[in-house]
Amino acid sequence: MAEIKAHVDYKKLKNAIKAMSKEYSVKVGLLANKGGSDEVSPDMDLAGLGAVHEFGATINVTDKMRGFFRHQFGINLKKTTTTIVIPARSFLELPLATQAKKLEKAMKETFDSFENVEYWIAEKGDIMTVAVMLGGKAVELINEAFETSGWGNWQPNSPVTIAQKGSAMPLVDTGKLRQSITYEVEKRV
């Protein structure tokens, strides 16, 4: 799950988000109640897989793992190979931090369609719509990261990974991780 923090210079949007944050919070990511806890293997759920990709991981090579690689992929790991490093490929923080201007612009364009956003929020009390729009736009940015390999920032797949899954595109295999990224709006108590 990632928290959206963006500096907003656009006055109406700034006021709208300020008002929204008093009443609502927006959670974005692999949410447990929306599929994020689905199992991808006997030892890992989607949230765990997401954490490995978001932050990277170092895995100690065991004899059992050597046998798996040999049997599954025809790869004989050298005895000197004691760890496998999975590089961090941020699909949550990177899009929301580095592409915040896109998020701001999208929200600004949305609010430009209203004559007076402050009136709209104050009179109609529809601040929930602001939170929903923000969550939806954040998920769009995360999906854009998947389509662009993190705007070119993600390390490429290793030759072994490419051979295993038949694709050079990082973080794209079954699509389940990407499809499970969502948002939810919660009313503050």
C-alpha cells in the first residue's frame, strides 16, 4: 500500500484535497480485502510478492533451490552462487512520487469542469467524489508504470527470468499483481 503525498499549487484543488483529507483517507495498493492477500504460491501471497518487487530481495541459494533450477529450467547454479538478488522495481512509490505532477494535472483538469469547486464541495457535500477521483487517478499512474517499465527506471529482467517466463518485460507474467492493485476510500472517525 502506498500513501499519496503531493504538493499542490492549484488553489481549488489544494482546498478540495485539504477538505477531503479531514474526512477521508485514500489507500492505494495491494489491499487485503480486495485480493492483495490472494496466494501466488504455497509460501507467498500477492502482498508478499509485491513487497519483493517494490523493495527488492536477496534469497539464499539452498541445495533444494539448485535442484529446482536444474529440474525446472535446466539451469545448473554454480557452487559459488550463494544468493540470488531480485532488484527493487517500485511499482507503487515510484509512480506516485515521481509522477505527482501528472496526478495533480489530471485532478486539476477534472476540477476545471466545475465552475466553482469550493462551492461544489461546500454546498453539495460531495467530498467523497474527490477522494474517489484521487484513488482512481493513482491506480492509473501505477498501471502506466507497468506499461513503461517504471518510465525506464526498472532494471531489466535477467536472461534466466526472460527464458523462464518468455518475456523481457519486468513485473509482467500472469498479470495478477497488476490487476490486484486498487484503492479504497475510508471515512475517518
